[in-house]
Amino acid sequence: LQWSSPPEAIERFKSQEIWFPPPQFYEFCRLCNFSSLSELHKFSSERALEGCEHWMPVMLTASDGSIQLLPGDELYPEDPDYTGEKKTIMSTDKKVEELMKEGSVFHRIVIKTIHNYAVYVNIQAKYKHINPVMINCDSSDYDSKL
């Protein structure tokens, strides 16, 4: 085991020392908004009674990568397949870059490779939650505070 701050964990992920799946990457990006554990505790205590939203990422396969769509994204389906019974497959012949240029309302994780993710969010988070810091593993252009 090794204790790491969220930015340190993201850097270790980018350098391929460790791996974590997209939902955990998203949460590490969200944790980058806080400069200390006490700040995180204060935030979580204040928003605890606001409620939660049920999330189910929906995978969209593009010709050169994948995108995990999250609620609020313009491509997120009206009726997502929560159980897998419908066996709905979302795919396109377009490239990820094309989908990003065509879109304007984002809540998604772009998966280029197993160690190259990018988080894009420009919607207002529900229930007084906080959006993740948008991080692209291609570069270190994020403003982490931890």
C-alpha cells in the first residue's frame, strides 16, 4: 500500500505505475478540488443532506477510442440500459476528436488507451456536488490543489 494525494495518484497512473478504472479516475479528479482532508470533510458534511443521483455510465465506442457518457451529457441516452438486458451497444464510425468538436454539453470520460483518459465536464453538478477538475492524461495542464 502507498498513500498518495489525488494529483500524485493521477501522475502515477499517467506514468503507468498504477492503474485504476474510469470511475475511480473521475473521483480522483473530483478530489483534486480540495487542498486538505479537512476541506473535503467540510464540503461533504455541508452537502450530505442534499441527496445523490443514480449514475450508470454508458459506453460509446468510436473508431479510435471509447467515451463513457454520464448523466447530463448530450449523448447520454434518455433511457439507459441499467440491467444490461437490452444489450444496447452505442457505437459510431466517427473519431473521438470529431465527437468532441461536434458536441457542446459534456459529462464524459474519454478513454484513448488503458492509461490515457480525459475528463470533460461543462454541466452544473446536481445536489450541490462538485465537478471534477478536467484532466487530460496527454498533458499536465490541470490545476490540482492538493
